[in-house]
Amino acid sequence: MARFGRLGFLLVLLCLAVAGCAGRQYPYAPVISVSDRCERLFERWHLSVETSGRIDVQDWSPPGFPYLRVDRFLASFDLAALSPPQRRDWLTRSHTKAVTAWRYELQGGPPEADRLLADLRACAQQAITALSSSAEFWPALQQAATVPDSYSTAAQVFGLYPLVTPIVRWRASVTMGELAHRFGRYDVQSGWRRYGPVPGRSGARAAPEPYRRDSLGIPVLSEDEFRALVQRHAPSWRIDTRDSNDVPGVPGRSGDGRLQFRPEPVVFTQLGFTFLDGAILPQLTYVLWFPARPPEGVVDIYAGALDGVMWRVTMDQAGQALVYDTIHPCGCYHQWLLVDGGLRLRPDVDPEAEQLWVLGSVPGGSVAPVLSLSAGDHQLVAADFSGQLQRRVKTQTYRLEALDRLRGATHAGGRLYGADGLIAGTERPERFLLWPSGVVSAGAMRQWGHHAVSFVGRRHFDDPFVLDFFQSLTE
């Protein structure tokens, strides 16, 4: 009996592990009654994208609501308490995300893609109309819209997470302390190569007017306003270039599954939102990709295919930077730079206990920084806001592209991201050491929305409440 009990316990854990791996797959059966034709359409679509490997998991599809997609920001609203205008605005944003995902899932799909997308949207409208006019289904939607985290509970149980946490915390403190010591003290090895944004239209870097907001309080940016913000905060890059692994470009995958990389001066951008003291603020993330992180010795647990840097700017109502933070596309090395006159850590926050790594503070103002990256491991080793470095030397221009460009078929024909939100082929040996933390395939590159940024506790780069550790200087 005891033997059966142990076996049953292991089977339960195995089921949890499998459920965690399958958590991003969305069921098609709608909660709200739609026509038989529409229900069959959602079923066929669900099966088609899963079996063909075309499923896009950047955003979560709430079970029973196949015509909606949400990120952690949209899922954070108290849906049952929304007013009718707020429900309409929330549904508009959520359905727009679904349509965007469908478009990327259609790439490489059936030849009648345009007609199929139109049919999906028509069927979705039936349910959305019912959702807009009644609050009956919103409590169920609230529960279904909870975005699964990027951690494996089964791995933490099997890996005796409570016992290994002190070791992981110590190792993280050592590593991040070494990087902090390196910041501002880096000795260039091979020579700087510089990249700057293509100059925008006259006045593109000027401060925008205060954002318009919808009924939810979310800033509504026109295309011109968004481009102006992207241009205004676009950093320049100074990269210690030892070999081709330090030359930025565009990742992709061929039809046979092999990773491909095209050297090209391009930086990808992503818009997000966060809460600060009840207000909703925009965030811009700039992503620079490299072909690999080469090994630094015979054994290097951090080396592998693809690497990159993600630089994020959180802005106030006037478009001024409040705080900066950065990670690599694996979710690793989350670091912060405070802005003079912007945000500071709350007095009751222990940065060591919370695993918050603050590199220091930088001047406020409207000057976009020059970010210096090391050779090989592409760590942030300096951030210059003086404006002097931009004027001293000739700089190669880079192009700005939406990060969404990598969601569908890439330049090599295949899809970069998998159904688990990871980039297959970018696995690192460090995953064998860090799996008890619950971070799935630690060190591997990830799709937006899947960046677990802490090996102690559970935290994500796109957590809408990540600024709860900070306060404005006026408080």
C-alpha cells in the first residue's frame, strides 16, 4: 500500500509537470454559446496550429475564450468590477491580441488564410457582443484569464527547492556582484564598434503631449506618438567587437529546424505597460540580438547559440524616463539603473532579499544613452548619458523593427519560437544546475511574456507590478 502511495504521488507530480509544459495550449470550446459552425471552426483552428507547430504563445488564450488573448498586464484587471465602457475597451485590446496571434499563426498555413481569418473574426464577434453587453460571464473570464507563470512547480518539488534556495541565492549574489563591480570599470579588449538609431523626423525626440487614456486608464498612443517615443529613447550601442559573435543581427530558423542568423544593424522594440501608485505608465523595450555567446574556456555553462540584450525604459506622463532595467533574452541578469529625479527603492525594501540588483543612478533629462557591451558575454558595462560619445566618433546607423516581426515565419522560413515559448537550440548547460529553481531550461532564449527573471521566488520581466519595489522621489 505504501509502495502504491509513493507511486501515486510520483504520478501526480508527473501530471503536474506535463500540465505545466502544456499550459500554453488553448482549448477551443467556447464558454459563451456560438453557432455550431463557429464552434467547429475554433476546433479546427486549434487542432491545425497545434499539429503544424504554428501556435503562437506570446499571449495567453483564456480557456473557453478562444477569441481572446491576454498578457499579464491585461490579466491584472479586476474584470468582474469593470463598467460597461471598461469592458468594451478591455475586450477590444484582448481581441486585438488574438487577431494579431492568428495572423502570425496563419503564416505558412493553409492557402485560404485571409478567408479563414475573416471567418474567425466573424465568429468571435458573436461572443464578444454577448460579453460586452452582460457581466454574467466576467467572473469566469477573470479566472480563465490568469496567465500561467514560467516556473515548474514539479521541478521545484523534485529538486528540493527549499533546501537549494540558499545556495542559489548566494550564487546569484556573487554573480550579480561581480557584474556590478565590472560596470564602469571595463577595459575594452578588441575595439568599440558603434551603432546609433536612424535619425527621425525633425522634432521626433521632443517631449510628447500628455497621453490620452481609455476608460481603463491605459495610455492610447497614435502611430506617430509611438514612433516619436521610440525614437526619443532609442539608445546608441558601443560594442566591444572581438569576432562575428559580437555583431548584431536578426535571428531566424530554417524550415528544417536549424537556427540561422543574419548580421544586420537592427534593434527590435516592444511596447508594454506597468502600474505605479495606481497609474498606468508605458514601457519601451529595445532588443539587440547576437549570433551566440561563445565559450570562454574549455567548460562554460553559459555558452550557447544566440544571445542578446534587452533594455527597457519606463516613462512618466510626459514621456520622461523614470527608471531603466535590463535583462538578456534568457531572462537572466536583471539589473536596474535609477534616474535622478525619477524612482528610488522604497525604504522597507531589502534589495538583497528581493534579489534586486541596482547598478547605480544616471542623470535625468531627454538624452538617450550610449550603452556599452562587453565582448563575448554581452554584458552591460557602461551607460553614458552625457551626449559626448555620440558626437565624438562615426556611428553606424541601425534600423528599428517591432519585436513581433520574429513571431511568425522568420527570414529563413521557419519559426523561431516553440509552443513552450522557448527558442529550441539555445539551451545552456547551466540548466542542469538550476532546474530545482523551477526556471524551465535556464539560460535558453525566450519569447516575450516568458522571461522568468529570478531564480529565487517567482518574478517575470512583464510583471505589471514590478515597480511596487519603488517609489517616486516626491513621496
